[in-house]
Amino acid sequence: MSQLQNQPGHEASADLAGEKHLKIVQLYPRDMNIYGDWGNTLSLSRRAKAHGFSVEVVDYNPGDPFPKDGDIFLGGGGQDSGQSRIQDDLLARAETLRQLAADGTPMLVICGLYQLFGQDFKTVSGQRLQGIGVFDAHTVGSEERLIGNIVEESAEFGTLVGFENHSGLTYLNGDTKPLATVTKGDGNNKSDTGEGARVHNVVGTYLHGSLLPKNPAISDFLIKQAALKKYGEFVPVDIDDSLIEQARASAIARPR
């Protein structure tokens, strides 16, 4: 049995000889995977298969060969200690990741890795963690945790639902735009209504939950951009999302 198949929550490589194949790379799952981020990988993998792709899921942790040929990159949340453990390796991969992002490779980074895809993160204890600058953004730690159900509106993805749990306050600069406008919850920093960040085909957000099972529009965006980049076309399949819509309605109705 392969290492991939031994990983809990992983979809095994399937139909690698298929006509259209996508490689999903999960960044730092050993240290940045405390808020249900396996659920994002699993959901995206199954969504891609529903659209007719064979899928391979690859983990990348410090010391591993970096999979530059990944079609979609995902990264999750972690505590300050986890961010410190991956920082040196992330900085060593910074130029590669910035180039992949600039070339249109779709990425989704959540919470802790979202912060490190900015310019820097100054923790509440005063430690400065340098980011890789995919987003023109900076984060500062605070004593208060922003925690609870969150609903937001995105011109690109419609209504997004999730759960936020972070003490870092993120501020966007320059050409980096927010992912969405918060209608219930706190978002990036409580002082404005923005949440998350968007640049190229990269999505950054504080939404956990897991995010993708309740927000298939983002999954479809990642799959579409990967397919267009790799194959020059994307022909979506009409997927029955009625159960997802029920889950979304339940999540939206929950109190903060």
C-alpha cells in the first residue's frame, strides 16, 4: 500500500492513466492541519472526480521534494508554533510559490498559512514571522480571539459560510483585494468589513468548517482554473448540490 493510501482522510491516487488528471498538493499537513483541513482536501478531490478528472493527492512537508508540477495547492491552519516550524522551509520555497501563483496556478490557503502568504506576521509575543509575499498583507497578533460562525458575500463566489477562529488581525494593502464582505462575524481584523484575500488565482481566508464542503463554488473555481491552465478547457458536470444547500442554509441560520 502506498504512503498516500496510509494517510487518514486521503483519497488514493486513481486512474492516473486517465485522459485528464489533476494533482492536488497539500502544503504542510503535519504542522498546518488543526481546523479540519483534511476535509478541504477530501472535498476538493471528490469534487474534481465528479467533474470527470482522475486525482492524485500529494503531501508536502519540510524535507520532501517540492512538487512543482502540482495543479492545485492547498494549505491549512496552525498554531504559532506550527507556523514557526514551517517558516524556514516556506521561505526556501517562496520564489517557487510566488512564480506558480503569478503563472495562474490555483491555491487555497487558510488561517495560519493565509497569514504566512502575506508579508509578515507579528505574534502577540513580539516574534516576527516573515511571509512570502503572495498577498500584499500583514498580520499582527492580538489578545482577543475572533471566533464564531461567519457569513460573507463575495462578488465572485456568492454567499460564503464557515467558522472563524483566529487572534491574528490581517490588513490588506496595494492590489490585494478581500475575498468577501462580512455580513455576520469579524473577518480579517474587526476594523473593516473585509475577509480573506484574492490575487491571481489564489484564495486566502480565515474560514474553517471545513470550508470547501459548504462552499462548492470555490472548489469549482480551483478545479476550473487548474483545468484551463493544464488543458485549455473546462467542461463542468451538473452536480446535485441539494444536500450542500441544506447544510449551507443550516450554517447561515446559526447564531454567531
